[in-house]
Amino acid sequence: MKVPSMRVLHRCMPVALCFVAYGRAQNIVLTNDDGWAVASIRGQYDALVDANFSVVLSAPAENQSGTGSSSATPTPLTEPCEYNSCPVGSPAEGFNASEPRLNYVNAYPVDAVRYGIQTLAPEFFSSSTPDFVISGPNIGNNLGKGIDGSGTVGAACEAAKEGIPSAAFSGHSGSHVSYTTLASDPDATASRAAHVYGALTAHFVRVLLGGGTGSVLPANVALNVNYPSVKGCGTAADFDWVFSRLRKNASAVDVETCGGGVLPSEHKVVHSSGCYASVSVMDASTQTDVDAATQGAVLERLGELPLSCLSS
């Protein structure tokens, strides 16, 4: 059901990066667990549009952090959407009247991403299916065992299980503030984080989608990407990407890179001195690390990032 016309309802500043030109806009479904009106997801939406992606946002009506892979039938609003972005009595799914590609779902992140894939993508994309699903950037990192219960990770894994390549993105900096903060206080940490993480994510997805022929990611696999604080890392150009694993395991047999056969944990990467973003490959069903062969397929796809090694 479409919501009646309301100015901020129903159904920011880009960081310069070099992007490859493609024959058609690549189709992205954007979701999160922090809610459809939070600054981080709106900054990400703007960065993707600025990078010439075709984007549809489908996110929870309110903050659903920590809800994991929970699912429920969406219901009409009995209280306003977050930041009063839609009123009591609004339908279970709705959109912004001035920008119908901005959509909320009054349920969990898993339900929001399903709605984006199954309902909105056929409406907005000529190919009917998205090329990729971005979940996040989450406000706060999702690292190692910390991904258990993450709605951001849960939504990304749900997309992968539905056959759509996907990744969860999370950043150390930021706070739960309205998207209006991007314009009203562009120097706030939340605004700066939204812009920097948004630009990084747009670049990452562009490289991943353009990284070769064949499947973007192996079946039933999703990525978990984490960004460090923007303090001391003020632009996207300050960041380096490091291939990692979810959990520390000194006896693991991982893909060989950076002169070793055991990848650093994403926790170690993000908390190292420097501006290092971690990139881990996970099984979408178990949310655990994958084998070396699967890691290798993703590593090859990301060759143009480029990936770096942690400083010793």
C-alpha cells in the first residue's frame, strides 16, 4: 500500500573517488537495522546515487538493532516512525512522497530486505532483481562473535540466502541521529562518518561488481566489512583495505596473502594503528568463516581495491 502524499514520508556530501563507467546503472537494494531515517543510511543512499548506482532503500521504520534474523509480518504503525518520519496509523510499508525510492517496512531488517528484493526491485529495476544488497553502514562495528544478533548482518545474510550477492557494512563512528543532521550539522561526527563510510562503501561495491565475469560472490556467501573510527581518518582516501577472517584462529588454513596462510581477525584489523578497513567472508547460513577456496574466489574479485597488509 502506498502512503498518502506527505512531505517526509513513506514508500550528502560525496567524497571524491574515481569510479569506472558502466553501460547501465547497477541496481542496489540498501537496508540496515538502525532505521530508514537515520543519518548513516541516508548518507549511504546519497553516496550511491552520486556514484551513479540505481538505488532503492528498504529499511525498518524504526531502530531494530540487535534483532538478528528475526522476522514478522509487517503491521501498520501504532507509534510514529523514528524521528517522527511517519505518523501513527501509517501503513505497514510506505515511502517518502518526494522520493519514492526511500521506503520503510514496519518489521525487522530481514523483512525489510525481503520487501526490497521481492517487491521494490521489480517495481524500480528493469532487470527485476538487484545486482547487490548493501546492509548498513551500521552504527558501531560488528566484529567476530559480535555479529551474533546483528540485524545488519542478518539482513545481508538473508539476501545471500535468496541468491543476491550482499555485504554488511559497519563503522566505529557515528550515532543514532536523524538524516536531517546531514544538512543541519554537516560537521558533526555522525555526518562526517556517514559521508566517509558512504563513499568507501560505494567504491567497494563498484570494484566488487566490476571485478570480473561470472558470479559476484560464491553461493550462500556474504561479506562483513568494518570501518575504523573517522578520527584521524577524515577522508575515504585515508583508508586501506585488509582481507580478514571473522574470528581469530591461529590454526586456521586460510587463503595465502600478505606472506601468510592465516588471515588476521577483523577485530585486529579495525583496532590496529592506522586507517584499516576489514573485509571478511562469511557463510550466510551459519555466519562463520568460510574455507580457503571460497576466500580465494572473493580475494581475486577484489584485486582492484587494492587490498593491503597490516603494518608490522
